[in-house]
Amino acid sequence: MDEFVKMHQNIIFESTLSSLKKNGFNAILANSREEAAEHIMEIAKDCSTVGIAGTHTVRALEVLPKLEKAGKEIFDHWKFKIGTPEEVECRRKQGRADLFLSSANALTMNGEIVNRDGCGNRINAMTFGARKVVVVVGKNKITPDLESAIARIEEVAAPIRAMSLNRKTPCVKSGYCMDCDSPERICRITSIIHKRPMLTDITVIIIPEDLGY
């Protein structure tokens, strides 16, 4: 990596980590996916149940098999057909787990965690319900401020996620949010976590590579 690119990247990481800590979050820079997985295993030591959001980022760490091997019960709604009673109940259990694993649609350099959901199980579990929360974020999801965070969701995260779910929404064709009225719209709830919720322990792990949508 070019030294000036690395210098610029480090400035962004240091500023974001500092802001997160100021806002009451635990904040860690992991040098690799493996290191991030090690942090999660350490945090999960005293946890019996683990919920996981619909996140490609966390799954890329290959930490779920390690958690299962350690005897943790995993609540993963991706194991069930969408909309079935089993899937819905799994989403509910995520919010009551000892540990909830997720990513974010955007993370601002001011230390704000920004998400836009369809069902709200991720937002619910992240803000109140799960005892501990770990949010894993690749460098591609860090934005300067809230305005750019929302723009990232509407121009990158949401259209790609809709494509991955095979949704018939306008953004799948246009490549950016059209603020549609489609019954298949996945953007229904926006959450901005400005400060750590009073009763939830949240750790944000930043990884210096592009991960997820």
C-alpha cells in the first residue's frame, strides 16, 4: 500500500475510534479478519446464546463455526425460509440473546452507527435486548458524517442488498434509492445510534479492508 494512502487511512481510523470511545462505545481496530474473530470469541466467553443479523461482513470472519464448537447456541434466521414462523421466532430470539453480532450500513467518523432495516430485528437487538452487541465494520462503510452515511445507504448498501434478495424494487434497476412505494421495499426503518444505549454493551470492531455491502 502506498504510504500516503496508508497515512490517510490511519487518520480516518484513529478519528473514528476516538469518536466511538467518546460516545461510550468500546472500539477496536483489528488488523485482520482473524484478529476480529479472536476479539469476538473473547467477548463471547461468558455468553450461552448468540444472535446474528443478516450480515455478510460478520460471516466473512468465519467465526460462527468457532462459536458453535465452543458450545454456543446460534440464532441465525438465514437457516430458515423467509417469512416462516420459525424464521420470525429466530429473529425474536436474536433480540434476547446474550450476544448479538451485526455490521452496520454506515459508521460515521463522528462515532455514529447508522442502519436502515426492513423488519427491524437488527435495530431492535442492537439498541435494547441483547446483553452484548458486536458491530463489525469494514473500511468501506466509514463516512465523514450523517449526511454521507445516509447517502451511502441509498446509493450503495440498499440497492445491492435488494439485488441480493432478488427484490423487485426500482433501485435494483436504477442502482440508487428511488424512495419507492414497492411492497418489496426493504428500507422501512432508519436508526442512528448517537451514543451507547444506557443498558447495552456495544463493541465496534473496524477492519482495514472492504467487507459487506
